[in-house]
Amino acid sequence: MKRLSFPAFWAVFCCAVISLGAQASSPSPAQKPPVQPQASATAPSPGPALPRLILGAAWYPEQWPEARWEEDLTLMQAAGIRMVRVAEFAWSRMESQEGKFDFAWLERAVALAARHDILVVLGTPTAAPPAWLTQKYPETLVIDENGRRATHGNRQQCSLTSVRYRELARRIAEGMAQRFGHNPHVIGWQIDNEYGPVSYDEDTRRQFQQWLKARYKTLDSLNQHWTTSYWSETYDNWQEIPIPVGEHNPGLKLEWQRFITDSFRDFNHNQVTAIRAHADPRQFITHNFMGWYDVFDHYILSADLDLASWDDYVGTGHLNPASNALLHDLTRGFKRKNFWVMETQPGSVNWAPVNNSLDRGEVRDMAWEAIGHGADAVSYWQWRSALGGQEEYHGTLVGADGKPVPLYEEIVQIGKEFAKVGENLRGTSPAAATALLQDYDSRWAIQFQKHNQDFDTFAHFRSYYRPLQALTQAVDVVHPSAPLASYRLVVAPHLNVLPDGVANHLREFVQGGGHLVLGPRSGMKDAYNALLPSRQPGTILGNLLGGDVRQFYALEKPAPVSGQGGEGEAKIWAEMLETTAPDADVLVRYGKSNGWLDGQPAVITRRVGAGRITYIGAWLDDKTMDSLAAWMIQVSQVKPALGAAPEGVEVCRRVGSGKEVFIVINHTTEPQTISLPRPMREALRGGDAASSITLPPREVGVLLPAE
Ligand code: GLA
């Protein structure tokens, strides 16, 4: 099947879901078409040739005397840094008084960087408004859920829903775009920085009420979908509807998250259009996301971006390769294409409980893991700490004395390696036969009503990702509405909100010969976060499965499980399953537990033509998941990209433009040998083609087919 571009598919899919699943009075989707590039007044500049793998750093020229810039840029160039992200916190320097703009210094910084062969991504500074702004327009300040207004002096203190703030944000973005939209050294834009805080002010509440009105049209529809007859919650007037704080109606809470998503998207869109009106189409627009963070739906916000990027921090402790890989794959899935790591940790951070440093070699290990999962740039935060300000202790590449810190050496090595093998990776991306389905509605719905306080959606999602990634060496993480026909195996760890439109999409995948695996809590809720009036996983998929869920249980202690699918324990969550069709097979059963679960099915599966559907009713321990994942890939005929690798060795594959490149990372502290299915050449260190490779501790290999 030809893959539709994501925005196009999204629009088609959303309409399909709404028209299939909703009643006449149901809400219409609050979607906006993605922004189209507009013609700009001056002819586009050709732009520089981009290095294939980009090493970067966050640089704050406004914090230093101009006389120092040359030395910093010389040190950056020597490290192989080819990109700086600048200006995202420099509003007070660019607009020191309202309407008084000064971009000349920034233009000089961009030009000087270019002389050092360093390209620029400009950040719009709207996460750090200047003092004159908050002083003159105090109504722009965020009000927290306890009714307290933010004060000036930190960042992110302005409300993204404030009409006034949007106007001011648009003006600075537009001013920057007018000045730099044709600058040949500016390759792209980052809008704002790590969207996050939400405001609970009265104006936001009014906007939420209007948004609900546009969505539901009538209060009868809203009252019905939210079951407001419960606890006298019925609304007779749109103005009565509150912003949910703490415990609240699950329908209202889900819509609040969707409203936040749409309002953040509007805020972003406002700047995207301001920039697009003046910028060359070659300049990309991105935003730096934060991994599993979930205040808004990242798929919807990404629709207006050219590129997804994220900020990859470990905090306390050390790299957990599977967790980090999952977050890379998640970000790649926002636009279903390669992404950037816009910020990452140069050794240590300043905000974690213990700000330990990553070990020698670990930063490089992380950089290559990012590339293996589809990053085309890795950029360090930050080049050098300001001598004052809230982040004095954060890790850097240059110390307070202006000289390289010990980690700089490792960055120099990464820079050389990116330059050496970058061309081999040009035009390549990861390609997977297995997809994990991830959606914010389901995560929100579970978080609002966890039922077991230990049900952590990231840990649960990871319990599927870890073994599948290790066995297949290539996993996509995509939205349930994504085209699925190119996958053999599609796994939805906890698809709690499952409207009929999505269920039909998944049914088509199975009928087309794919293997669909649903995890616990799947198919329980409709699009309004109300219980479906059917057993899980809903009528459409339950009929396909020839089985369903009779009852769910929060577990106080683990329950034993065993069967053809594996042996181990269920923990935190267990559902009693039942087969309703004679050809549905039980793969795993519970052992002695609470009496209700004893001997009952925990995992069932059924062949459907050339396809298959499986339902896993419990959160299973790693041992059982290892066996089940092995079974899943075997029955789905998914092969590992390279072949079996020792534990702790991660294999990634990028393909495209007639190339196939393997990135092999030894995350362990022991040497590891990997046998190769055919002779390959290691490109970082060079040497002859071989049919096995031994990697020293924390070492990386970039393997190319022997010519
Ligand atoms: C975030 C921010 C940066 C910086 C780093 C510190 O990612 O985007 O401005 O504060 O954290 O780790």
C-alpha cells in the first residue's frame, strides 16, 4: 500500500473515525489543515549544503562579550560542531523595549559562525518573555491550578492561550523571520522551547467552554457523552463548565487535554505562519519535545512542523538503552521520518536528584544510539554555562574558565566520526516490520483512573518495546491511525480508548494478513472516555478475536502464569479472558491467585485468514514477555535485521538510497563479539571486511556491506 503522507492520512482518518463512531449530535474534530509554505517577497536563497550527520550545541552569544565569540566558535569548529541553536532565550536582547528591535548582534553571530563552517537554527524566544512585557501586560502571566499568578524571573511564565501574548509572540517571530528568513546560514527554526505550562485563568476557561461548544454543538450531547446524570454534574449553560482540577469527570478531563493540545497547536501555528510568510521553504520548522511528556498530543502539534526533535536527558543514573531507544522511536513516529536530538546531556545536568556524570564513552554511546534510531543531528545543551543564572551547575563542553572540559575530547571524536561516515548514512532511515501503537487519549484515560497506582504507562509500554526491539532490531512507534499495511506485526500495549473507527482500521490490518496484538486495558473506552457498553476489547475486535475480557483485577501481588506462550508472573493488572470461538487458542493461563483468576486464560490468540489477532490480558514480567515476544515474531515471520546479538549489544539498521547500514553498539562494560550474516566492513575504524566483529566495552561499529 502506498503510504499517504501523515497529515493527509490524519485528516482522512479523523473524518472516518468521527463519521463511523459518532451519532448525529456528536462533536466534529477541531482540526486545522497543516500550514502550507507561502511565497515570500524576495527570491529564496539557495542555502548551504547540509552535512549528513550534524553535531551541534546550544550557544548563547547574548550572554558573552562579542570579543569572546571567535574563540568559542574556533573551539566548536575544532570539535566538528556544524550547527548552533541560538536566540531561544534572547528576547530581551532582541526587543529590549516594546517594538524596539535589535537583530544586528544576532546577524553578526550568525555570520561569524558561518565563517567557522557552522550553520544556525534560530529559536523563537517565546519561552522567556522580557520583563517589560510581563510588567506592561500582567494578564499574559500564567495562573496555576491553585489560582496563583506567575511572577517574572523564571521562564515559561506566560500563558499560551493569552491573545495578547500570542500577538507579541507573533511579532517577535515575524521580526526574526523578516531578518533571517533568507539568511543562507540559517537552516531552520525552533519554535518556543519545550511547551509545557498550562494556565487556569478565566479567559482560558472561557476559551475552553467555546471550544467545547464548537465540538459538541449542544449541551445535551455533552451531558450524554459525559454521563453527567452521575453526581448531579448536568450542565445547563456552557458557562458552568469548569477547568478540571484534581479528580473530575473523565470525559471532561480528556477534553481538557485535547483543548490544551489545540491551544498549544494554535500558539505554535501562529508563529509558523509568521515565519513561513518570510522564510525560504528550505528552512525547516521544528519544536523540541520532551520524550514521554504528555501534557498535549504530540502527533497533532507535529502536523504543522517539518521536523520533530526532542531533548534527550538521562538525569540521575546512566543510559537505559531500551528506554532511550523507545523515546527516539516515539519521536521518529511523530512525523514518521527522521528526527533531531535538539538537546542532550554533556555529561551531567543540574536538575536531577543526583547530577552524576555519564561515564567516559557513555555520551558517545548515546549519540550513536540516536543516529541508529533515525536522528540526523545530535546537539549538546549547552556549550558554556552563563556565569550567572539558574543553570550554573549544568554540564557543558567548555568550563567557566572558557577552556574545554574533559568531555570535549569525546565530542571531538563524535565530530570526526560523524564527518567520516555521514555520507554513508545520507538518504537512510530505520525501517521496521513491527509497529507499537501509542496514543495520548489512552495514556490520559489510564492516568486519570489508574486503578492500580503502579500502572505506569511508560513502564508498561516499555515491557513490550524492550523484548521486541531486542529481537527484531527495528521497531516503529506510531499512532493507531498510521498506515499499517507495511507491517507484519502491530502491537498495542494499552489501547484503552478504542473508538469504532480505530477498531475497523485494526480489523482491516488483520484481514490483510497482519498480526495484531492487544495488551491489557485495551478496547475499554469510547472517544469520550466513557466505558464501552461491551466487553473488552469492544465488539469489532472481540468478534475477530473470538474472545473477550470477563473481568479485570488490580493485583496486590504477582500471580503465576504459564502455558505455551511462556511462564512467569503477572503483576499490577490481570484480566480474566474467555474464548467465545472454538478456534481461539489459549496461550497462557493464570495459576493460583485470587480464586477468580485461577486456571483462567491470560493470553488468547486466533488465526483470521492469513492474519492473526492476540489478546494479552495481564502486565507480564520480563521473562514471560521475552517468550511471548519470541512467539510473536516467529508466528508473524519477522526476522531480526542483522541476526542474534549478545545481550547488551544494540543493533540498528538504516536503509534507503540503495544503502544498508548497521549501527552496532556495545552498551556493556565487557568486550562483545557479534557474528555477521555476511562479510561487512566497519567504517569508523576501517579495515577489511569480516564475518564477525568484536567491540570493546562501550564501543560502536558502523557496518557497511562489503563491496
Ligand atoms: C531543557 C531546556 C534547556 C535547559 C536544559 C537543561 O531541556 O530546553 O533550556 O534548561 O533543559 O537540562
